[in-house]
Amino acid sequence: MATVVELPRLTDTMEEGVIAQWHVAVGDKVKRGQVIAEIETDKATMEFESFDAGIVLKLVAEEGETLELGAAIAVFGKKGEDAAATLAAWKGGGTAAPEAEAEAAPAAAEQAEQAEQAEKVEDAEEAAPAAEAASSSSAEDERIPASPLARRLARENDLELSSIPGSGPHGRVIKADVIKAADATKASPASAKQEVARPKSTPATGKDVDHDGRPYASFEDRPIKLTPMRKTIAKRMTQSKRDIPHINLTIPIFMDAAAAVRKELNGVLSGVKISFNDILIYAVAKALRAHPRVNACYTPEGLIEYGDVHVGVAVAVEGGLVVPVVRFADQKTLKRISLDIRDLGKRAKDKSLKPDEMTGSTFTVSNLGMFGIESFTAVINPGEGAILAVGRIADEAVVEGGEVVIRKVMRATLCSDHRVFDGADNARFLATLKKILEAPMSLFT
């Protein structure tokens, strides 16, 4: 019997994916465990190993196409089987949870049955954020029958479920109902005013001329489709700034001694070139071990002080940002940390990191010094209590003992969750980090 291959969940935060490249074609014979496609997720481009065996009867999804979880991407079966008939009979919901299956009731009409099956898929796709949707909904909305996906969409569009007519079975509000209501809101006069106020390029008029009387050239806007990675970044950063009360403290650190140690190490170590960032990560790990409250996070049930020190290193890649993790950073040597960072950074840019290499960080370091940034504040990664934002190292005039001397200065800003620890804890951590970096030989004692 022919089988419909569905888009799987390849990362814990994945909600949709893009078929980056097919490794099979119609007519090919596929074995279980064979890589059949590369799928771009919210974090990386990952290989998809088939759970099924058979002949490729049809490739439903095209390369570059964005699909929701559980969507049909291919049909496998025996030679001569009808792929179109299999797809027509396919009801989806391969990722549906048992409770979602039990919820389905016999439909009175074909339209009701189709709506119910669509809701099963939506329930499965949104099983993870369902609790969040329930906790943030109003008491009135909780009594209204709606799928988790419909609740999430309503919340994101600032819509009340009570104002949305449900077209699903038994009056249930489904995804299509929320989208219809959102579109109607956008078309309202109030939204129209907002649309007018939004910056938008317009063709040059006869008054738009330079000092010589020549008209300026007019260029059209370029719409850019959001990638899964950019969508996830937008969602998590919005969540962080909305839910986490940030407190930011900056301290200048003299890096002259660190520069001397780095130069000496690179003269004796083989197979690796130590960078300032390597030394910084090593020092941060040691400071976190000395200040466990900074290596913590907030939960509604209470604070969690992480036992291990796993430092995330923010890496800019094409289309977004990923945070590979240096695990057990406080227990590794500086050389090992340097090798790990280079390996993780290279594979991050190649989009070949594994999901477990981008999850589990307890603290993050974001370094923009290589871009000439003097100092900045960063957004805390949900699930952590703080992030360190690091600027460039530059020669500056500093007054010492009544004299002006030139020192190498780096500014570090600790952006922390005020629910986890206070400004004094923040300051003590920064003082320890400054002490370590200004006397870096302490890292090797």
C-alpha cells in the first residue's frame, strides 16, 4: 500500500520547513534510513532520513517550498500504485497526538469531516505551545471551543475568540476562521489609517528634483519572504523582550595582559590559534562557576541554578543568527575551547550543526567587536538568565596615577533577567570577569 511521507519535526522549535534539496527522484527505490532530502528548519539545514521504504511515486513538495509540519512531501509505494489516489484518500494527521484523534467525531457532512481532519493536524502541530496558549487566554476565551493553532493566531493578532464565528464541527473556531477575522480587521478603517502611516516608497513627482533640476530615480520596494530561521528569531526575541525584564550593566575591562598572554600562547601552542574570544569564553565559564546565580533561569515554579556551565556563542549566519553551545566550558582547557568554537562556527555557517549542538546553553556570549562596535545591549535567550554583550578592543587614553596612559579597553555589558538576580549580583559577576581578564594567568592556576 502506498504511503504518504510527511514533513517531520526535526528540531524542538520547528513549526515549518523548506525543502532545500531532494536527493531522490520519481522512480527511485528508497530504503529505510536513506537520506531523501535536505530540509531547512528554523535552526539549520538538516538531512531527512526516510522512515519508509518503497519506490518514489511522486514528489509532492518542490524545492524551496515552505511547508507546515505534517504536510505531505512525497508518496512512496509499489510500482504501478496510484499516487494521486493515495493523496486523495490521505487524511493527514500523521503527527497527531492520541487525544487529538479521540476528539474527532463522525461528521454529518463532507465539509464538516474535512474541517475536523484539518483540526487534527493543527492540534498536533501546536501540541507544544498549547499550554502557553491556555495560560495566556482570558477566562472567557477558555470556554470557547477552538484549536490550539486558532488560539495562538488569535493571540498574535490581538483578536478575541468570542468575536470570531466558528465554522468547524460543533461551532469550533479553526485556523481559517481566525485568518478571515484578521484579514477583516486589516481591511477596517482603523487599519487603513495605520497602513497609510507605514513608510512606503512612492514614485518621484515633478517636485522631487536635485539642485540641478533633475528628478530623483525611484526604486521599487523589495518584499523578502521570511525564512523559518528568521520567523523563529522574531518569535523568540519578541517573547524575550515582552516577558523578560532586562537590566543592563556595562564595565570597561583592560585587555593588555590578555593580549600579552594570547601572543605568548600562540607562540608555543601548535594546531590552534587562540583568539580574544576564546579567552573571553574561558573567563566567562570560570566566572559563572564562581557565581552560580548568573548561570540560572526563571520558571513560574521557581529559579533553576544550572549545575553545568554550557556557554552559547552567538554566530551570525546568512539569513539570521544561531547559537552553538560549548558544553562544560568551565572544565575544558583553553585550547579545547578554541578548537570547539572554530568547529562549531564553521559548521554553523555551513548550516550543518545538529540540533543538540544548538540547544542546552545556560548562558550566552555575543561578541560584535570584530565589527567595530564599542558597546551594545543584547536580548536574553529564553531559558537563560543572562547574555554578555562584548564590544571591540581599542587603544584608549586612561588616567592612572595622575598620568595619561594608553590601555587596550574592552567594554562588556551583562544583560540579565531581573527576576533571576539583581543589579548587585550582576555587578559582582562583572567584577569577577574583569579581575580574571585583567590577570589572565589566573585561568591556568
